[in-house]
Amino acid sequence: MIRKYIQVKGIVQGVGFRPFVYKIAMENNLIGNVKNTSSGVYINIQGNKNQIDKFIHELRYNYPKLSQIEDIIIEKKELEKYNSFNIIHSDNNENGMTLLSPDIAICNDCLKDIRNKNDGKRYNYAFTNCTNCGPRYSIIQDLPYDRVNTSMKNFVMCESCNNEYKNPLDRRFHAQPTCCIKCGPSLILLDNNENIIHEDELYKVKELLKLGKIVAIKGLGGFHLVCDGRNYDSIQKLRDRKNRKYKPLALMMKDINTIKKYCHVNDKEEEILLGNRKPILLLNKRNDKLPKNISFNNHSIGIMLPYTPLHYLLFDKDLDTLVMTSANLSGMPMIYTNDKALSELKNIADYFLINDRDILTPVDDSVVKVVLEEERVIRNARAYAPLSFKKEVGNIFSLGSHLKNTFSISKNNYIFCSQYLGNMENLESINNYKNSVKNLESIYKIEPDIVAYDNHPNFWHNDYLKNYQCKKVGVYHHHAHIVSCMFENGIDEKVIGLAFDGVGYGEDGCLWGSEFLVADYKEFERVGHLNYMKMPGGDNATKEPWKMGISLMYNLFGEKLEESNHRYIKEKNYKLLTTMINKDINSPLTSSMGRFFDAISSLLGFDRRVTYEGEACVELENMARESEHIKDLYNYKIINKDNQYIIDTNVITSEVLKDIDVNTKKSVIAIKIHNTVVDFSYKICNILREKYNINKVALSGGVFQNDILFVRLYNKLSDNNFEVLTHKKIPCNDSGVSIGQLIIANNRR
Ligand code: ZN
Ligand code: FE
């Protein structure tokens, strides 16, 4: 007889790990105990050697599918006087490092329960869950993950639930949020005057949706605004009330077959749709059978499958497609409390379907897509966050970016990246950010020794930064982008980095965004970029792409812009702009690829104010779709100046204008622009490969969400024997910046 003491680290809480340990201990006639602590699961097993070996084999290779084992440490110990195998109560521990499990979509067993008419406890019950599924991160207040540390603590389990909870062989053994119709949360339906509607809530909600009403529904990580996804008028009503003119709306569809009616779905995409995370997946449309106002002028559409029991119960044979958009007021964080929903959404929603299970950490729906056969995360949130990585690092907190923010913190060789927190453009968003930081810091008991921040001089976090008395490390935006991509790919050496995005503050005080860097985890050298253009009106030019169009033309014609007499400028009120550019009034310099794309998009007819970030670029990409087969490109010039390779846009602009003059199809011009960017990027990479003897190229920045550009550049580089590093788990957009900041700060310790 021997005894072993085993520590298991990783995602091992709330995923059915202890019941699994119990089961394999029973099967092998072992005695001892298992305990959850905030630093992992601890197991004492005693018995004969053969059976202990079998136990360890099972532990290593057949663990529950939701867990993620980082480490198993096994020690030999003195024999103890155990009588049986027991699960002992969790305790709290100061250096907690157990990884939080994200929220998990409802499993098939629970789905059977809610559809089983003979199940008196859970038939049609919207809060059904078990050890293999249900809320986690969104309801946790503290570790270890026990019911008292979640928002389920207010619900006392009925006898029957308690029996399941205590039975090691039950699927709901120690399922912390477990409950049933008798003892768990319940649905409440109200109209927008807060009158409670006393009818079968689920039946009534479906009726209301079919009548074209808009219902605010509390989900797993926050509220959604919901309406019938096949009803053009309700969708328009939702857009008008929410003041959301063009930004695409996400859909939830009843099942995979419904999705296949409207979209192309390949094997990888099907796997993601049906998996246990259920993100919004961007899919290519198969036809135009869905209302046009779901996603205008767009080849793709964001769709998810139901992920909570409540969602499943919202569909029936006459209702198979719902618009499900995060409930927030324009630019504000998502609403997740009943009170706030009822007060702030009363002019948008006709009805409210709320419940009494509190959401403690709001989490948006994640957004992913499959490009080059890989899942690529665009928005890291529900079921994906917090992201964790194992790496030897100090205690660091990195604040992240201005737009599409996430933050990252690290401790004890782990890095955690928060869920997507949106744009830091108003007090509400910043407060929401601060709360999320406080939550994660307190759950993991982290006190940072270093804070990493963006070097932008007037950044949203300047005041907040003063609260931290520790060492502070300033990082440049595009360096952080490239390092986030390197880190994701496990590359710690000098690489060529292409950071193409909106704008980020650069070393020379200008707004960078088409940067070719030679970078490692510590430093970077800027070795190339687009020539500078002025941004008349500063940030405002981002909102009004035609201003970039004028600026691009001004680069070419200068004072002679008027004489050029080009039809593009005819109806534009450009004189004020050229004065601003000329006299240098509020016209910062930018090398942004996003702004360059904006300018071209505008030349091709995009003439409105953008209603969401990157709208004009998205439209340019969609224009190009129609002529994807075309390989032509524009001439360009690369100038070598002070050891930097500068792409002169004037040659490109003048050729685009010529094409416009001869009425070349817009889609042809759009694809030629894409091809041109691919070509000069490749060419500069080639020059840099020779000069620096580096063969690895990292592609990062939000512009690489443009699939045409990304795929063509990737292929061109790989075909020419470059090793190309790309983003998968960490978004290529600004949501990835916090990880880059953290790694850089760690290397400057
Ligand atoms: Zn389940
Ligand atoms: Fe960026």
C-alpha cells in the first residue's frame, strides 16, 4: 500500500473535475480525499501501486472535456488512516492561481432535460445547468468556485437539487449554479411601463416577437435586444430606436440547418457553431433571403446558435431567426442589471424578459471567424475570456488600448487577458473597466509591481494611472500589436512586424498605422510606412472619410487641387479643409493604413459619416469582392529616406483618379488597391529580409480583419518562403494590445 499526493493545476474548477476524481478513485478501490482550493485541485490517494498507476493514467488522459490541465505534480507521502474516499470542502488560499472557467453553452444532456415533458423539475426551465455547462465567469465573485462565491448564493437548493449536488455520481454533483423550477431563478415579463405580465412568459414572448415587438432579454452575460430576424420592419424599428444606422446586427438561429439555408458553412465553421462556446461566427452569405437591413452591403453576417436553455426556449417552428444585439446605448457598455435595463431601454424595447439571477461580470458575445482554415477571434468575450497563458512573468498590469479595450494582468507565471470592454470614450465605459479590473485583481489577489500603458500623451487612463504607485512602463501602440502576435506564436526573437490599423501614437508624435517594424519583446525600430497624410480636423477625419479623400488628393496636387478640377472635389466643401491642411490647423500627420483605405473608399463613393469604426474600409473590401479574380495593381514608389522605406501614395492616387475618369468599375479599382498594398508590403518585407536577415513576418492590427488583404498578403509571403505569424486566439485588432504591453513591460523589468 502506498500514498500519493497529487496537485492538479489549470482549469479544474466548475468543470466536473472532483466528481471525475471521485469516480476513478472508486473504480480503482482507492481511499483518500480530493479538495478544491484556489490554487488547484489536491488529491490524496492510498491503495495498491497498480491501481494508483491506473488512477494517474486516467487523470492524465481521460479528464473531463471542459478542464484544461496545466500541470500535475505527484509526490510520495507517508500512509494515512483513511476509511473511504471523500470530497472535502474547499478552502481559500492566499496565492490563488486556479484558472477561472469561462461561461459554457448548455450541454446536450441539459437540453434533453428541458425538453423532457416528464421532467417535473426542469422541463422548459430556463436556468437548467450541470457540471458540464452553464454560467461561470459571469457569476463569480471570488475563488474558489463554490456556490457561496457566486450570485447563486441567494437561492437555497430544494431537497431534490441538494441530493443531486451531494451525489458524486450525479451529473450535477457540485455543479455550483444548479437549481430547478422549484428553487432557482425565475423569469419575469414586463412591458415598458414596468407592468408585470402574468402569463406563461415563454409563450407570450414568442407571440410578442412574432407580432414584431422588440424585447430586451437578460441572457448569460448581459441584456440583448431581440426581434424577429425575418421581419424587416421590426429590424428597422430596432435600428431607428437604437440609432444604429448601418452597423451589422448579429443573429441567433434555431439550429444549424437554419443557418445553412442562408450561409455557406464549412467543416471548421460547423465545428465552431456546434461547439460549447457558441460565439457569433462571421459567415459568408449564400443568398439574399434575409432582410437587407441586418447587414448592409456586406458579404458576411454574424450568426450564433442558442447557448442557454432560455435561448432554446425562444424558438419554435414559426420563429427560427432572431436579431440578438447587445443591449446598450450607442457607445456605452452593455447593460446587465434589471434596474438599468428597465430605465435605460424603455424607449427601445417594448417588453422586458428579466430574471433574478444577478450577473456579476458582464460579458459580451464573442465574435470569431474562420480564415485560412483557422478560427480567429475578433472579439474575445463570453466563453473565451478570461484568456490565460502560461509564461514566466512578473506581477504586471497592462491597461490596454483606447478602442476595443481589454486589459491584462499576470502573476505566478500566468497571464490573464480580460474580456472585451469596448471603447474607453465615456465615463460609463471607464467605470465598467475599473470594476472589471477590480474584480479580476481581487479574484486572483494580484497587486501589480509594474503597470504598462500606452505612450499617447492625452490618453483616457492618465488619471487612473496615478492611483498606481509602482513602476510604470510606457509602450508604443504598434510595438504592442506586433509583440502580441509574436507572443501568441511563441516567438521570442527579432521579427519583421507589419502593424496596419486605424491610428496609434508614434515616437515622433504622429499618428502611425501602416508600420513596418523590426521588433523583439523589448524594442523596435521603425523601418517603413506609408507617406504621411494630414488628418484635417484630427479625429473627426476618422468619422468623415471624405476628409481623408481630400487630404490624399491634396498630397498629390497641393495648391493646384482646385485646378485639377477633378469631379471628386466638385460637390465637396473642400476649401476650408485645404486651408486647415495648408495652415496646419488641427491637422495631425498620419501614416494610417485605415485612413488610406478610408480615403480610397471615399474616392469610390463612400460619402456618409461612418456609423461604426472601420465602416468605410469594410465597404471597400465588400466592393472588391465582386472582382476578386482580378490580379492587376497600381504603380507605386518606395522611397528610401533615413533608413526607412516610405511608400509614396501619390503615384497610386493619380492612377486611381485616372481609373475613375475612365469609369472603371468600382470593384475593379477596389481590388487593385488591395493588390497594390499586398505588393508593396511584400516588396518591403523582401528588402528587410535581405537587410536584417530576418525571415519571420508578424501581421497585426485591425486592418488585417480585411480578409482579402490578409489572405493575399499571407499567401504571397508564404509562397516566397517567409514564415508568417498571425493572430488566432488574441485578436489582431486593439483588443490584443494589452497582452503586447504586458510582455514588453515584462522584458523591460
Ligand atoms: Zn449541462
Ligand atoms: Fe491598433
